[in-house]
Amino acid sequence: MAEAALQQGVAARRGFGGPALWAGLLLVGAAVFFASRGGLVPSGLILALYALFALLGVALAKARSRVLPGFRLTLAITILMLFLIILIPLSAVFINTAQLSWSQIWSAISAPRAVASYKLSFGASLLAAAVNVVFGLILAWAITRYRFPGRKLVDALIDLPFALPTAVAGIALTALYAKNGWFGAFLEGQLGIKIAFSQLGVLVALIFIGLPFVVRTVQPVLEDLDAEYEEAAASLGANRAQTIWRVVLPALYPALLTGFAMAFARALGEYGSVIFIAGNIPLVSEITPLIIITKLEQYDYAGATAIAAVMLVVSFALLLAINALQVWSARRTERS
Amino acid sequence: MSIRVEHINKRFGDFTALNDVTLDVPDGKLTALLGPSGCGKTTLLRVIAGLEQADSGRILFNGEDSSRAHVRERNVGFVFQHYALFRHMTVFENVAFGLRVKPRRERPSDSEIRAKVTRLLELVHLDWLGHRYPAQLSGGQRQRIALARALAVEPRVLLLDEPFGALDAKVRKDLRRWLRDLHHQLGLTSIFVTHDQEEALELADQVVLINKGAVEQVGEPAQVYSQPATPFVQSFLGHSNLFEGRVVSGALQVEDGGLALPAGSGAEGARVAAYVRPHEFHVTRETSGPGIEAKVARALELGALARIELVGARSGRPFEAEIPKRELAQLALAPGETVRLVPDALRVFPAQEVAAE
């Protein structure tokens, strides 16, 4: 079905690339790590491995003749960009870490401050992404399904967290939620809920920056979702809740998953807006990127990259899992 | 379940989709809503289903006013043009959907649902496809699953929007016959929308012709074809040759000749339009008497009939006549030859009523 194929294409474009690619990257990263432990010069090996990876792709492409020209040229550019922008910088993380011994690495990544920051960073990012999935869906629903004055304005405003320098967002949020701010005065003064300079503050900042990702991934799918499905459900006797729960939401799962993954990935890497509102209290409200920056400022490059490597590996694993879930759900509903 | 549609009006902005539509759909009959695209036939079907609210007018099911009832409460089976099967559910779950969403106290048990869905899938001859997903089915199979799904809730009426519109010709023909049989088997009051006259005339017990949001004629297929009530019906159904001109001493005078009119067709000097179907023409070489003079352009032999394409001797307008092949052989017409067309029958309407198509 053309429709299904289109859907799948859209889902693939929005996804984080094939799981195979992720798995390949992890493997190469690990191989390089171990190779460097043996005192080999790692960079040459990495480049060789990556080149092998790329050549394999080109060779596979060469085997078939294609109707559309330009395939090999665009593939070559794609691989080049992948090298220069993503793979080589990321492998530098592992190369740098490799300067430390195993015990040094372990003590760097298992320091109490680091462990507390992992918990906060991953916990708050997952929670923020979950919150964004719920509210992002409602927002996307409102602006696609209803016509109201100011709809276009709301639609435009959603992109603001994309465009705003994150430091500006951080300062604005801090001003609002601090004890003397508009919200903070009420929440902290009246209800005793401390948001700024606490873990809750981190969550608020991460929700702020992640929201557009969910809205912008769900919105086009909702727009394409024909009202016919809802009408069909209603004509079969389903009430509104049943229609949403059994018909609309399942159709949105892939987009919601993508939105979740993107909001989560963004939240994990966020620095600017969080450090203002978090207060950066050791063991309480320090996020992992802050730990890395702190180590860099202390000229502990290897320690910084060791923690970065932990983040990288865990993020890879989580995104891989989400990707697999997407592939599974797409295969379940859209095979033809 | 009989359906009565009373004075339904529906506008979309400046566009009048339905203009004072009144219609009776008899119990147990298969009714076709037939008309060109954009004529409002689908809107009428959706208003009957409750998917669309009319601006004014009433919909009565068995004499009981249902105009305000939500689609959920009307208990109609609706089959969408593109089927609207739920992609994330198997065929089995699609059919079971209407049963699973019933309020808890009306909901059948799992084993009852299983039995019923299996029965419905057998009814549409697709019981072996229950575990598949809609994307894995062909168009004709999806159509039948959509029908089974609609039937699962035991609807009082069955409404089908362009049921064969998205299928190819061969499948369409098979499914048409199958739907006809199914309707006989179930005896469920059914309405289907189509723009395909062959489909409507072949399938329906009653045909409703709709043009520009208004009902033009209601009748049995043979009746609407042979006794069209309006110029629109005449020109929409089948092929017609149109002659427009003035009535002069009981005959219609046109550039290429004259046509004898039945008594009372129009006052002397009135402008009228006469329609003649190709098979109603008689082709002759006689040079006198009433008739249309035309030149033979070419003759095509199609099965038992031969179609002759002609052009008016003076006007140059194209005409079409159909005569038995045997007759064509006897006539031995040569291209360019001038012949006379004499109609056996024709239908006359006042000229200003002619529908612009």
C-alpha cells in the first residue's frame, strides 16, 4: 500500500537511523577501546575500521545498478559527513579515555558525585520526556484538530524552545521559579515546593526544551490520520474514550516513541538552561554534563571523557532500545 | 427497517450540498444513490448515518425521528469508501471491534465474540485471513472485511459509500454479484452510493438519481432508464442524441431535418429538447419524410450490435445510432454516404430545463 509505505518512510526518516547502524557504532567503539588498552596507536585502527565500514557500504551499492543516478555520490558524501561530524569526534571520547588505566576509569566514573549526576540526568531526562509525550500529544491534538483564534500563533510559539539560546531559557525559568519570582513566590512561599535550585528545577528546564520535539513529530502524523477511522469507530458503537484509546493512540505510537526518543536525547545533552535553574548542588542537583565541564575546567580531560563515554554508551543503549521498539511496532502494523 | 428522509438541507459555507431532499427507503430493499461526483450523494449518506448533521430536516428510522441521535446510537453499519480498517489490528480484531467496545453488561463473552467473528468471516468467505493485518490484504478482501466489521454490531441498516470505487474492474464485477447475493441472504435495508450507473442499475432495487443536491428521480432501474423524469436523468443514464429546436406544426425542426413529436409535446413555436437513444434510431436511405439527414462517418461492429457514427448533413454535429449487425450488412453503408435517421421513440422536455453538464 502506498499509504503504508509512505508512513513507514516518514517513520524511518524521523527515526534515529537503523538499529544496525547503532549496533555497528557500538561495536566499533568497543573494539577501539580495547585495542587502545593494549598500547596500540588507536586512531589509525579506528580510521581503518570505519573505512572498512564505509567501503562495505559502497561495495554493496556497486553490486546493483540503479534507475536513479547519484546514489554512490550521495552515499559517499553521507559517509564523509558521518565521519567528520559524528564518528571521529565521538571516537575521540574513547581515545582520550584510553589514556587512563582501568582502575582510574572506574574511580572516575563511579565517584559518588558522578553516580548521583547519572541518576539525576537519566532520571530527569526520562521523566521530562514522559511528561512531554503526554502534554505534547495534547498540544499537537489541539492545534491539528480544532480551529480557534490564535491557533497559528500557538503553532509558531511551540518552536520557541528550539530557537531560544538555552542560557536565556535558563535565566528566564530561574527568574520565574526562584523564591522571589512569580511562580516561585507562590509555590515555594505558599506551598513549600522548592523548584529553582533543586532537582525539580532540572525537570522543569528539561520539559521546557523537550516539548517541541514531541509536538513536531506527532503533529504531521495526526494531520494525516484521517477522521474516517474515528468515524468508523463511532459508527461501530465506540464512545469517545474508546475511540481515542483503541484507535487514535495506537496509530500514534510510532510518532510518540520517536518524539519521546528525541525529547529524551535532547534533555540528556542539555546544559545551558539547566545549570542556571539547578543550583548545581553536589550530590543533589548536578547534571552529568556539568560534571564533565567541571572536570574539563580542572584540566582532567581523561576523567571528563570517561564520564562522557558512560553517557554515550548508556544513551546508545537506550536509543537502540527505543529504535527496536519502533521497528517492532512498525512491522506489526504496516507490513504489506 | 424503513428510512424516511424529510426536507433535508445541508450547506458547507456557500455550497449547497443538499437542497430539500425528501426520500423513502423501503424496508429490506437495496437502494442506490446515483449521481455525478459532487452531487451530494455521499453527504446524504453521511447525514443518514449521523456522521454529518443536516442544517434542517428530519431522518426517521421506522417512523421514529433520529435526527438528533449520535452515530453511535443510530445502529447503522457504515462501510467507508477506503474501508477505514484499523491498521494496527488484525482482521479478526477489526471485525470484533464493535463487540469489544459494547458496554460491559451488553458485551458478549470472549468465546461468543470468537464464534460470532468466525461466523462473519465465513459469511464473507475470508475466515482464513483472521490473523492477518489489513495492509496484507487485497482491495477486494479489505472491502469484504469492512463489510463484516459493519455487520458485527447487527446494524438496522447498512450504508455503503462507493463500495466498489477503489477496486479494479474484474474484482468490482465479482464483488457486485456477491453483494447482491449477500443482500438477498440478509434482507437488510441497504443504501449504497455510486457514480457508476451500470453498478446502480444492475445492483439496486431502487435507484435515486441526485443532481446538484436535489433528488431528480426515484424508481426501479428499468423505469429510470426507460422513463427518465428529467433531462438530467435522460442524459446521465446511458447515451443520448440531443436535438434542440422549435415546434413547427407538430414536429421539431432542427438544422438537419425534422422529428415527428408525440401529441402534446409542446405548443406551436415552443423551444423543446428531444432525446433519442442510439438504439432508438432507424437508419434508412429514403429521402423523403421526417428524419435527420446525416453523413456516415464510420461503422463499428460490437457484438450483436453495430454502432454507426454520423455527422449532421448541414450542422456537422456528431450523432450515434445503434442497429442490429444484420441490418448493417443489408444496408451496406459506405463512409460519406448520406442517410436518414428516423427515431422509433424520443423523449421531449422544454428546452430551458436542459441540464448543463
